[in-house]
Amino acid sequence: MLYYFKRMGNKTASPPRKPWTKIAWSGLGAFVGIYLVATMSKFVSNDITDHLFLIGSFGASAVLLYGAPQAEFSQPRNLVGGHVLSALIGITLYKLIPEPVALVSALAVALSIVAMHATRTLHPPGGATALIAVSGSSNSYMLGYSFVLSPVALGALVMLLVALLINNLSSNPKRHYPVYWL
């Protein structure tokens, strides 16, 4: 019975829409961050990587960094640490257990969540980074551990620099980034 009531929610109203200025800053940050990462992709691509620098989990990071810059998951430690740790776990698991894909995929995401919690670097897009590392998307596994440095660490750092710039340009004193570094 308690399970049923938990699923009903708190019966509170949805939060109101954010002010248009916040929405505009969020959109600008996402545009600049993803544009720079995508542009860098053009310069680091080769036959193996073929635009690998632009990984899907960066889109989710953009939502957090520019849409919710005050959130715990958006902080620099979480952004960089979550992506790098998850990429390391994903590549290591793929090297140890390349098949079956279902098993290694589930392990990569689960162990990444555990490791991010243990290191206080929880960043939800990190789970996607681990999955990309083991699923063979964009040939990430062919890069081995260099995948951790480029595109993962380098891309996360580019997104971080844009977040530092865009989130602090606003005249709103409540919109600042980061809340903390470490």
C-alpha cells in the first residue's frame, strides 16, 4: 500500500517557467558549448574517430551546465570527474569483457554510478559516457584509453570553460558558476 502512495507524488504543482533571461542565457551557453566541441571535432577527426569528439553525453552535460548551473551535478568536479571516471570504467570493462554487450553495458553504467557516488563526482551524463565507451558507438572502443583524454576530458574541459564564461556574464547575481570547484 505504501508503494502505491509513493507513486502518487506529493500532489504539488509543477514549478513555474523560468524567466526569459535565464532561458536565453541557457540557450546561448548550450549553443556556444556544443558549437565549440563540434568545431573541434572537425580538427581531431581521422578515419577511426570520424567526428568522435562530439559524443552524445555532452548534450546532456550542456543541459546541466547551462540550464541548471547551480545544481550539484553541474559543478566542475562533477562534470570532469564524472565523465573521465566513467570513460575509464567503460574502456577498462570493454577490454576485459567485450561480450556480451548487454552485460558489459549494464556493468559499465552501474559501476560508473557507484564510482561517481564514491568519489563525489556524480554527473548523470557520465553514465552515457560509460555506455558510449562500451557500446562501440563511434568506434570509441577502438581508441582505447586515449578515448578518455580525447574526446572525453578535452571535451568536458571545453564545456567547462564555456560554462565559466557564459554563466558569469549575466547581470543576475544569482546566476554564477561554479558554486564550488572541489
